[in-house]
Amino acid sequence: MNSTQAWVSYLSKVELPVLANTLKRISELTESKNSTVNELANVILNDAQLTSQVLRLSNTVFYNQTRTQVSTVSRAITLIGFDSVKSMAISSLIVDALLQRNDRPHLLRCLARAIHAAVQARCLMPRRNENALEEVFIGALLMNIGELAFWSCETEQATELEQRLRLEEPPVEAQKTVLHSTFTEITRGLVDAWALGPFIKDVVSPGKANSMAASLVRHSVEMARLSENGWRGAEMDKVLEHLSKDTGETPAAIRDQIKVNAEEAAKVAVSLGIPQVTALMPGSQEGNKRQPAQAPTMDPALQLQILRDLTLSLTEKPDINEVCQLVIEGIHRAIGMQRVALLMADKSGQNLVPRKVGGRGTETWREDFIIPRDGTGPLGNLLPHASCDVFRPAPTDAGVPYDRWLGKVPALIGPLTAKGRLIGLFYADNAAGDYVPSEEQLTAFGHFVQNAQLCITLLASN
């Protein structure tokens, strides 16, 4: 592939056709004056993962200031607004479509930057009507869609460009050498090909922005990039001057505001199901890029709610499937672990195999994820001891060919026993997130696993 058009065509038709078509469909609904709540709801309801993500986001303070509980997509559109739900849908689509294909460090960094910039643009936007807020959010999120799309693909060019950037070759020159194009040009091509609308076209076009909102988006994206090296410096001061002209606020007021907004961006990333990118967003340690990645903040309210549901399930006639599903959900959503599995003994009794899975990229585990009960094989080390623990891989651990993280990243593991014999285990990891689960996460994980164990004990005694 040696031209912008070739890349646009390849990304649209070969690599990401479903994403391209769904984004086009949502954009068409927005452009049409006759679009109804039902039409947008139907586009979202066609995708179970998208539906659950939109409902999760609908119940966050970022979108739902009234804190009224939302449990259906049509109710979300009525209560929170057509444009806000469209914005949630597009955010979720982008994250899911790209990350289920790949979790390269470059893709995670680009996603972190895009979400950070989108939240900054929305929070800084002076005119507070819903349409304008969501327009700048999506504009900032998609301003580098060419780069995001490129890094989501396993191509020879991605591997070569990654190597060149590692050697600190100037990014644009490296792109031209490897792609015979640039990410900016590919983005412009995709905005046209995917019919992403006139506002985003203005944001990515060369030359002066045609509106204050488009200018704000460009400067928010630039500010998000610079903030990865801290909140101060000549370049940051210059961007703050531009943002001051866009918003009418003083640079000093904006500097204070953007630090608050960055914390909000981290919460939005967690709500989108990618807490691992919060480690790539600017933190309170100014300019300290070497700070080790921290586990994301847990959701104690949700944790309590799920533990109450578990207690209720156990006081009635316990159903092992229902209990284990609640435990999986608690570990994934309330504790913030990216990928979760319950493995139980297979028919032969020789292996533990997945009974339930949760989180992005776990569907392939159903066929491939096997741990021999005798502790042999590449994943034998994952067998838990008497209690819940943090698995810490050795540098020499080889992992498995079907998943680049299993057995090679820190994980939480917890046993399920019957009459003193290991019959299953819960496994949870953070995929590409390079942090070790915290003590708090381990404790909460233990509480959830105890409920599953209690269910098995109750059933065995009946």
C-alpha cells in the first residue's frame, strides 16, 4: 500500500468495515431531521456489547447529572438526550472495534489521548447546549481516527513503524517512509469515506478552523498530547493562550480547569471499560512519566450492590450459574479487572476449562484456555493455592500462542473446592495494563470468590 487512498480503502473495506458502516449509519441519523429515538435505539440494540456500554455510561455523573437510574436505551435517549447517547455509542464503538483487534502500546496511548482530549473539549466548551457539547467531544475523539485505525491492525507496516518510532525517528518522516502517507492524510480520507459529517471535516481540514468549536477541538487535542509531559512548559503555555481565545477564560483559569478535567477523563475511560489507559493519562505528578502504573480506582458502591445481590441469591434457593455470573460481573465492573474467567473441571476431570468469561477479548478463551489439574503445561503456574492470591509471572514464562497476555501478566487467582479438592478457579487480569492488582483489589476479589465457594458448599450439603 503506497498511497493515502489505498490505506483508506484497506482500513474501510478489509480491516474495519463493521465500524465504518455503523459510524456511517449513526452519522446519517444525526444529519436527518426525521430521525426518531427508536431508530437510534435500534442501531444500538443490534449490538449487545454496545447496549451494555451505553447503559453503563448513561448512569455515570459525566453524562447523567440527575443520577436517575437508566435501564433502557430509549429511556437514556429521552432522559439524557439524543446527542449524548449518540456520543456514548460512538465512543464505545471506537473502543470496542479497535481494542478487540489489538492492544499495542501505541494504540492504547492514542486511545488515552483521544478520550482525554474529548473530555477536555466537552468540559471547556462555553456554549452549553447538548448538541455543541457532544459535537466537540466526538470531534476530539475522532480527530486522529486514521492513527487509531492504523495501530489497531496487525500489519507489517505497523511493526516497521513501531520499530522506527522506538529508534526516535521523527514521527511524520517515519510515517511517510513506511506508509507513503501520513496519519493526518489518512484521517482526512476516512472522515470522507465514513461520512463522519461536516464538523469533523472542518476539524481535520488544513488551514484555519471555520468555527470556535473546531478551533477548541484542535487545541484540546494538542493540549492532551502535551500534557503527557506535564502541565507546564512553553508549548503548553502557547496552547493555553489559544484555548483562552476559544473560551474567553484566562490561561490561569484554564490551567486549573484542565487538571480537574483530566481526572474526569480517567473516570470516563474506566466507564468505557478500559481502565488500563488511565495509567497513560496525565496524573498529579507533574511531568513524572516514569511513575509506575497504578491499578484503577474501584467502585465501592457497585461492589456493595453486587455483594448484596449475592447475599440475596444465597439466602434463597442458590443457583450456581446466577451466583457465578454475579461474581464475574463484580470482579470485572466493581473491582476493575479487564478480563475474568471461571474455569471448572471438564468431563475427563483432568483439566480446568472456562465455564464463564467476561471482558473484552475473552470469547476465544472458551475454546483455548485450558489449565491441566496436575499443574503441567504453560499455564500450570496459574493453579491457585489454598486462598486467593496475586499471580506474578516470572520473566521466563512463555505464555500461550492464542493470547499474548495469559500467563505473562500479573493476575488474580482464587480457588473453588469441594470436599477439600480443587474443582475450579476464578482468574482475572488486566491484559495490556502494566500494573499489578492492588491489595484492595485482592481483598475485594476474595469477597466475591467466597460467595461462589459458599454457594458450592451449600449445594453440596443439600
